[in-house]
Amino acid sequence: MNDRALKVLEQYELDIINTRRGRGCWYLETSGGPGILSEYAGTENRAQFQNRVMRAICEGGYGNVDEILPNKEGALVSRDWEEKRYVVKKWYPGRECDPSNEAEVLRTVENLARLHQLMKLEEEDACYCARPPLEELRAWNAQLRKIRTFVRTRQRKSAFEQLFLESYDTYLAQAAEAVSQLSRVSGLLEELRSDRSGCVCHGDYSHHHVLICGYEIATTGFDSCRFDFQVNDLYRFMRKILEKHDWNTRLGMRMLESYMRVRPLARTERRLLYVRLLYPERFRKLAGTYYGGNKAWISRRYLDKLINMNRQERARAEFLRQMEQ
């Protein structure tokens, strides 16, 4: 983000004391407290929806969220002379959760459970509803089959493409089993969806969006929030952390227990969590990145990631076995 973006601040009633560059943003020191200026991919309506979610959280007694501030005209999204969209948000002095620190990871899981207790709106808007999980997984499986067909037709296959084909059947079997298990509980998921009407997911809950501020925690990055099964937030966080810890079973079970101490999971929610973790999403994402990338020169990183993924499979299977019990 260049210096010209700071011109957007003229549209706000802010007493700016200092500014400094951040990663893709500007940090602001104002008389009313710290803030952040960043580009925004969403619309005004999306920003209003985000703020509705964060207001519900604040009304529940959790105040440390990056609420979007209005400009002089009362709009949440501001535009520069090139029609680029920006938002100014509240910010908090702190550092990101350290994914290698088990105590901080467990604290972050408990933080998510507390948020989920508060993230509920009275009325749902179809514009901000996630796809049904069974529909999503079936679409992903179709994508995987399409990519395999493409790789098979390649005359000269790279080391990554060869290993992809060797590994494919293992991961597709997991993907097919996940769809099969989800199909068997689709009726229960509909009942759960009805019972949890109005519940909102963060949508991108990760250690990057949790700031440790001494004894307090701030949660940021609500740009992807939507109506969905809240356990999907827990799934995404657990998967990313466990990948960094080689699918450590003890840590995984402690994360689940930490969440459930604050917000117990219904039996169907736990089954959905298991199915989500069973699905080989990391393999799917890697395949999708490869398919959408440059085929003339295939990055060595793809091969390294797939080798590491295969190396972790035994530990991942053990964690899933423990979780299923």
C-alpha cells in the first residue's frame, strides 16, 4: 500500500497523531486510540454485515474486535481517486498468537468458543450463508477428478505430477469416505442447522487474526464472516495448527477439550468436525494451486509440500482414530 492511500484519511473525523507502514496496511495512532487503514475487497453492504456481527459480540461483553469506523458521510467503505476501496478499523496493541506455543493455542481455542456463544443474529441474510457442507465436498471431489485427468494427459510429467498421481488414490478415498459419512447424517445436519439458525462463523479464524494483548485477547479479520455451522471455524483452526505440529494427537485432543469446556458440541457437530478433518483439504488446495498455476515451470515448493503431507499421513490417521472413539 503506497503513501497515496493516506489521502483517504481526509474523509474521516480522526485526529491523526502518527502513521506507520504495516504488511499491506497503515497503522494509525489517533487521539481516540489505535486504528488501521487497509484496502477492502467487499461492498458497503458486506461491511455493514460485518459490523452487525461485531456489535452482537460487543453487546455480549467482548469488546476487542476490529470494528469498521464510519467516515464523515457515515459510510463504512471509502474510495480514493482510483475508486479503490478502503476501510478504517479499530486496532489493538499486541502480537499474533504464537502457533508453536501450546498454552497460547489453547487460549486461542477457548477465545473462539466464547466468540461463538455471542456470534448470533436474529435474522439470516441468504447473501451471507455458506454452501451446505455436502454440496461443497462433492464439488471439491469433482475438481480433484478433473485435475487428475489433466495430469494424466501430460506427456512429460514433473516429479510433483508423478508423486501427485501416486498419492491420488489415497486422498481420493478419504474424500469419498468424508462425502459418504456426511451423506448419512445429512438429515441430522438439517435439524442442527435449524436449531442453530442465526449462528455466524468468523470464516477465517487463525493465529494471524488473534492478538495477544497482555491478559486480554483481541480478534480481528471478520471479512469472511457468514452464517454457517460454527464448528467449521474450529475445524479450520485445528487443521492449520495440527499441520504445523505434525498432527500431534495429544495437542489435537487438548484443543477439542478446551473448546468444549466453554461451548459443548452437540453429537452432530462433533461428527461434522470429524468429517471435515477427515477430508484431505490440504491435498485439494495444493492440487488447485498447481492447476491454476504455471505448468511450464512447476515450483519445487509443490513437491516439498506433497512430500511433507505424505509424511504426516500416519500421524493424521492416528489423530482421526482417537477422535472417532
